[in-house]
Amino acid sequence: MALDNHELSLIEILQQDSRISLTDIGRRLGISRFVAKDKIERLFRDRVIFGSTIVVNPSLVGFRRTVFFELKTNPHEPWLAELLGEMRACDMLDGITGEYSLFGRFRFRGEEDFGQTLERIDETMSRSSFKKYRVISVINTYKELGFPFGSKASTSDLDKTDLEILKVLLNQTEQTETARPLSTTKISKLLCNRGIRISQPAVFKRIMRLENNRVILGNMVMVDESKLGIKAKLIVRIKVNPASYEAVARGFLNPMKEITDLYRTGEDYGLLAIARVRNVSQYNSFLLELYNSKDIIDTYTILVLEERKRSLVPLE
């Protein structure tokens, strides 16, 4: 389907805040709230928008470590990617160009979880042709799903009810037949069906607390980027003047719309960015913009050929 300028702007608004009122959407786009509602429903029916979700800080819901794996395999070993994708710790798995052919992001609650997963990957790779992989440890997370992480996050002590609320909010696409976020009344009813009796005002207060403590970083819609004309996903390694990581990451790279995720790693190219662009021309412009920073020394880019697994932070 061809999207008009109003629809493209509407999606951009909803990706920043899916809870925004129809009245405010109409005011920003110069259309009525009824036209805004019709456009959102059409985008949902046409599967441009899949529904609403939230962005959470993984470290505040129990995931103490984020790690990327690069693995070398070949087309005759599809079972290897399938095994990796089935691992609960894996929430992203891509087929990529370059020396390695698979790139995955894994979340761990502690060293024991990491060690057990590493043993499984060792066993899996022992049966592969190349038997080659490497681990990239994340030191700091600056941005995920388009939302920047603060320099400091409040500590958070979550109970069972908090976690159940987060599960509902993360998986709204499974709970609703519209693109609009679930109401707190609906969330209360869903939790009651799961044996957790909680009132609508209590749900509202808990969500506000989770937002104030930066457990919930933002509200957004899930979209099919290909229908927006965004054809390419890139993994960009960025080498920075060692004294300037924080300034470059937070002040220069975080605001870039092309960059959806940004991490500090222990590699020589110490920043790892995940970016999405429409075409080669936009990538070229994006790359030239990177070098507007005198603190960026070098970059190299890997093209994602296939997104094999893409999920949200697993709370189970």
C-alpha cells in the first residue's frame, strides 16, 4: 500500500508515543480526530502497524548482562540458526554479510545463565562446519528501539504484579484488535483473569511508578519497516576517541533517527549501532553525517540480509 504524508507522519508520532490522544494527533497533523482514528485503523488492518508495546530497561527487569554473538556457518546448516533462535536468552538473530553469517543478541540474568548458554553454543558450534564464533560484551546501553537510556537509572524492586503488568504491556499485539494501547481498565481485567486481583486505579499507579523509575522507557507501535520503504538494516561499528565515548554516544549518535539501538562494547571499535535506512543513498548520507564528529575515527558496516528472530525483552 502507498502511504501518504499524513500516514507517514502519524506513524512517526506513534513510534515516539503510542498513548498520544487522537485529538493531539489531529492537532499536530491538521486533521480531525476522526480522520486520525480512521487512518490508524486502516494502518492496523493493512498490517503496517501490528499494535502497541513498551520499551523497558532490561537491567531493571532482572537482565544484568547483554551480549552479542557472531557465528560463522553456511547455508547447509539451517539447523544451527534454528537452535539459536529457540534459545530463550536470544531476542534478536540476523543473517549478515562478512566473515560471520549470524549475529544474535542475548540477555542474561546472571553469570550462571550466561555460562549455561555458552555451553549450549559451544556444543552446537562443535557440530558446525567452521566451529567459529565470537562474543561481544555490552558495557553500556545508550539506546534501544529508538528510545535513549538515561545516564542513570533508578533502582527498581519489582514484584510479581509489576512483572505481570509489564508482560501485558509488552505483548499488547496479542491482546487487542486495534492499534491503540490497552486501557488500564482492560489491563486490570486481564490480570484478574490470570488470578491477580487489582483495580484500575492500582494498575494506573503502578504503571506511573514504573515510568518514573525508568523501568518503562517509552510507549510505541510495532511496524513493518518494509512497508514504510525502509529496506536495509545495518550493524555499524564505530571507532571513537577514547575520551569521548559518552559525549559522542549521548550527544551526537543518540539523536540520529537512523540509529535504533546503540551500545558501548569492549571492542576496538567501541560503539555498536543498529541502523535502518531506506536505500544506499540514505546510508551514504548517514555515513557522511557520522564523520561530522571530529571524535569519530573510523567505521565499518555489516549488512543484515535476513531478520530471523526479532522479539522484545523476554520476562519469563
